[in-house]
Amino acid sequence: MEQWGVLFRYRNYFYGVKSEARVLIIDDDADLRASLALYLKIHFQKVSAIGDPKDIHEALNQENYDLILLDMNFQTGRNDGQEGLYWLKHLKEIRPEIMVLLITAYADIDLAIESLKSGASDFILKPWQNQKLLAALLRAYELKRTQSKLRQYQLQQDTSALKLQKQLEQSCLNPQSMALLQQARKVADTEANVLLLGENGSGKSLLAQYLHSHSKRRNEPLISVDLGAIPESLFETELFGHKKGAFTDAQSDREGLVAQAEGGTLFLDEIANCSLQSQQKLLLFLESRSYQVVGSQEQRQCNIRLICATNENLPKAIEEGRFRADLYYRINTLSLEWPALRNRPEDLPGLAQYFLDKFNRQYQKQLQLRAEDMNALKAYAWPGNIRELSHSIERAVILSDAENLTTSLIPSKEKARKAQEDDHIHFNLEEVEAHHIQKVLRHYEGNISKTAKHLGLNRNTLYRKLDKYQIHYGS
């Protein structure tokens, strides 16, 4: 069945269509080189052969090869494969993008494993079946093309990210913002745990990206976790992963977010929304930098940089018993606080252009901000801070077809807010309170604990007010 799958996948190449791959054969057996080259020339555009690996540099200077078939033994009487491993490692040092397939007449599992660990794409035994050899070469070339595309994409992403980060720096003209970014640059290249503070939507996630992009881990993943969105029952499986069968719905192994962040940065947003039980688990993890996958007894070590964020007053939360003091000290080696957007109007034009450029690139448009657009942006208070600004500009970019943004979209929220305020003028204080409690309760889908926390009430006080205003909160 496997052979039929290979035949179907690469059927065009088996029936006369030549691959664009350039192949170099390195083998000291002249008869083998000749017969192998004769066969491969049917299927590949360029096939060359040399008998001595010492001629590799000259061959590579003459042609940019994609695939190399490399024999593992060249000296008479040697069959340990060490020559092949030496030249394999040398090739991966000077041309890491070339896919090297090792060929040998001596089968040895340990040798095969060592060759694959050293960077070989495949390990082929003599004598081979031509179709299997061809399939192995085509697979290696397909993998090379995929890796090349990924490198190009990563380079484009890195270039775009650096450009946007530079633009972000240029956007911040407010003295507080400039001082904050200067401090962020100093701490970015360290391993210190950073706590980001500020109102909802003030740009804490943007600041986390900035810290990561200026750190030693910039080429590794940045994994963001909204702790407020993780139910307590799923806290461990989301962060640490689980093994198949660990619980009823665990149909397969699942990698946790900590493992995904390995070598990079783990950004824990809304950390104040963790329950005390989850805070205890988080503290143990941060103290030991180790964890257990749910359903496994194995203790795994991790290598991550930690950044946390909250809009809560954590010292106050500690006084009220809602947040652990030891966890606070663990995550707060250094804190950075974004001021609200309304308190740094100098940053608005640059931030607006920053988001416009970002979404122009994302949606492949070339929209521009006009003077009237900027006046509308400046006239609005932006209670939702940078997040609201970002969403507003993204929506405008999506809905605009001409060269300019649809200006009516941005200030419309202000009109809606003013209309809502005018309606509340006709309510007495109790009606306003009841209306607000209902709104927050709907936002948290009837969750009493989250509603009470948001309103700054304890649960018993909230229950009394729900009964007083006859607000339905059960199923």
C-alpha cells in the first residue's frame, strides 16, 4: 500500500515529467555513478557525479545543487560510515539548505540514527529499488522547497515586524510613552520577569510584543495566554497539555501552551483573573520552571521568558485576599505601565498610522489618512484605548474600497455613547445601578463571581442587589 501511495503522489515524475531539482552523486564506484546518473537523468533536469568527496567545493562552485547522494565509505576496506558522516557534517556547515541522502551497502541502525541526527534527509541501503530511490529524492526536494518557502515567509514576517516596531517607537511622542519604551528596551534583553500594567486595551499586549522582539529570544515563539478565558477546570491541561486518556474527552495527546513557548516568551494576560487555586499551581510552576503533563508522571523542565499583564491593582487585591503576595513578587521583578490613550494625545497620529499600515498590509490595500480623518480621531475620547483604536481602523480598512478611509465609521461610536448618556439622564440613581448590573452580568454570561469582581462588590452584596432590583440570574 505504501508503494502505491508513493507512486500516486509522484506519478508525474515516474511517467516522464522531469523535476527541477539539481542532483549531485558522490560515490567512488565509477560503474555505480554512471548507472545511477543514467537513471536519474530521466527524472531530473540536472544530474552530475564525482568520485572523490574532496572535489565537493569545486562542484558546488559550478552548480547550486538541491540534492546530494553521498556514499558513506570511500577508502578500501572501511565500512564504518565515518567518512560519510564527516562529509555530511561538512556539507551541512557550508550549505545547510542542501538535502543530503546517504547511501551505503552496510546496514546499521545506530549509523542510520547518527546520520539522521547529523542532518541527513534519508538513509538508503544498497542495492535499492529505483522507484523507492526516486521517491526518496522527490520527498527530500519537496521538503527543501517547503523549508525555503518557510524561510522566505519568516524573513518577510521578521522584516515587517521590525518595521512596525520601529514605527511604533516613532509613534510615541508623549514624554511618558518615550520614557516607557526606553525602559522597555533596557529590560527586554534581560531574563527578568516583567509585569505590564494599565487600563483595558491600553496596549499591554503590544508592549509584550515589543519586549519579545527586542529580546535574545526574538527568533523563538511568543505565546500569549488570556488567563481570564481559561476555566479553572482546564487550567492545567491548557497550560501544561495532557496525554491521551487522561480524562474523558482526552482523545489524543495535546501539547500545552508552555511547551509551545519553549525557548521563547510566555505572555500571561489578565493574570489577576486566576483563582487562588490556579495561582498556587502557577506559583509552583514558576518557582521550579518545571511541570507535569496531565496524565503523565514525567516532570518536564522548561526554558521560557515570562511576561504578565493585568489592569487590576494587585496590591489592593492582595489586601482583599484575591491575589497571592508570593506570586505577585515572583512575577514583578520589574513593572511597566502604559498610560491611557486619552492621557497621551501626542501619540494618537502616529499610532493611527501604525495600525493603518498594519491593516493595509494585512488586507492588501493602500488606504490613507486624511486631515478630516485625523480630526475625527482626535475628537474622540477613546475609552477603549489602543484596542478600540486598532479595531476601529481595522473595520474602516475592511469596509473602505477607495483610497481613503470611511470617516463616518470612527466617530460613530462617540455619537452612540452620547446618545446612551442622554438616555441615562432620565433615570434615577437606582435605575442606573440596576441597568449597569444587568449589563455587566450579561457580559459575564451570568457568572456571579466575575460580575461581583468587576463591580467591586462581594458576592453577598451582589446577591442582595439582584434581589432588590429583581434581576434574574439563575437558569
